[in-house]
Amino acid sequence: MISTEQAPGIYRHRIGDVLVTVLHDGELTISPSFLQNTTAAEVEALMRAAGRRPPFNTAVNVFLLQWPGRTVLVDTGYGGFGGPTAGRLLRNLQEAGVSTADIDAVLLTHIHSDHAGGLIDADGLAVFAEAELVVPEVEIAFWYDDANMAALPEFRHRGFKFARQTTAPYADRTRRFTGTEPLPGIEAIPLPGHTPGHTGYFVGTGADRLLIWGDIFHVPDVQAARPEVTLPYDLDPARAAKTRLEILERAVAEDMLVAGMHMHFPGLGRIARAGAGFVVQPQVWSSELPPG
């Protein structure tokens, strides 16, 4: 019998003394009409110019960080919340030789279903039984505030319920951090707009540094060229667009290596200017682990 199963979605890269493993959780399909501050025709034109054809899928990536004696997972993918095309984190984690019990800390960029859904199993129990949950204070405070929920339209309320459902099993081992050092060797950078506490994380030092920037892009082929394009997922679309433009400009100025949860797998690349916008220059797949 001919197998149609894809190979495991795993890619490794070294940043200084940190081994970064990109784990592919799957993908989701985004309709061109779903994007805001643009038109469906423009979205399709930009996607086709990038070599894409319908259906337009966007990746869901998770990042595993390993130092000697320490293992940190940045986000958890969809878990059971994303349908049949997602929720592959645990399989790929196993293929990478890591068990859920090996994870010392789960560090969240923000609390949305494609980033925190993998925290719990089908019974609502913690998947990472040994891990500390590390979350920006402003992020978890927002989702646990009933006044915030009441102030938003009803369709937003399920996001609050989801955030509480997925983080509750970790209540006795959740660290709500402020400042810029959530964990040793990791620097936090606020990237608000998509959610109030949306946060990116620098790993490494000096020129050898990686920024895991969460959801700066949902549709990189469109939002690099048109940073003002937003999605209904953005709680503050104007702030999200402003944050995106600011970090894209910084990424170009500093020749920054960036990693995104929705950048095309393996999710690493650099940013360059292209006309009035930007373009992602994806990291070329290497069969050999680059020296650290």
C-alpha cells in the first residue's frame, strides 16, 4: 500500500547554546474575504504572486527550546480545538524524542485556541503534567476579567471561556510575569494589539539571536506586503497593525532572524523591504544542524 502520510513536521536550528526545534501543529484555511483593510481580490492577487493557489492555508507552528537540563515549549498549538488539519504537536514532539513530562515550562505568546489549545486533553486535564505555565500578567488578567468580557460583543465571550478552560488545570503552577525576563535566557517584548498581552520572545544574545514573535503574521504573503491588513482575531486591529509595522521595521534595521507561529513551516526567516511594504525571506532548509 502506498502511504500518503507526510513525514514528521520537525526542524532544528541552533541559537548559541539553545537548540530550537520547530514543531508543525498543522494548518488552517483562511478565506481572502476574512481579511480586513483590503479586498478579497487584492488578497488573492498577493497570494498568487507569492506562488500560492487556493485553498490558502496558513501554518500553525510551535517552538521547543532546549538547553542542557532545561526544556521550554513556546505555545502549544490547537490541541483538540482545531479540527482534522491541526493538533499534530504531540505526535511531532514524540518524533523529536521529547515527552510531555520532559517539558519544564510552557511559555505562551497569548491565549488563543491555536496557541493554548494544546494545554489540555479531551478530558480537560493538563497535558504537560510537570510544566510550569508562564504567561504575561496583562494577558491572563485580561481574559480572567469579567468586566472585559461584558464590554465586548457576545461572539467574543467564547475566547474568555476558552482561556479559563485551558489555563485552569495549571492554576497552582502558573506564573504571571511582568518585566522582560519570563525565564532565564529568554527576553520578553510586548507586541500588543492582537491581544492586550500578546508577547514575543528573544532567544540568544548579540547577533546570534532569534525573535519568536507569535502572531505578527497570520497570512505572511499578504501582511508583509500590506502591514495594515488585519483579521477579526485582532482585539485592537489598529494597534495590531501599528505593532506589526514597528517590528517589521526593526527586523529589517537589525537584520533580525524571526520565527512565527503562522509563517510557512519551518517558520524561520528574515524580513526585507519590498516597495512600500516588506517580504519574508524564508530560512533555507538545511539537512545539517548549523553550528551554534
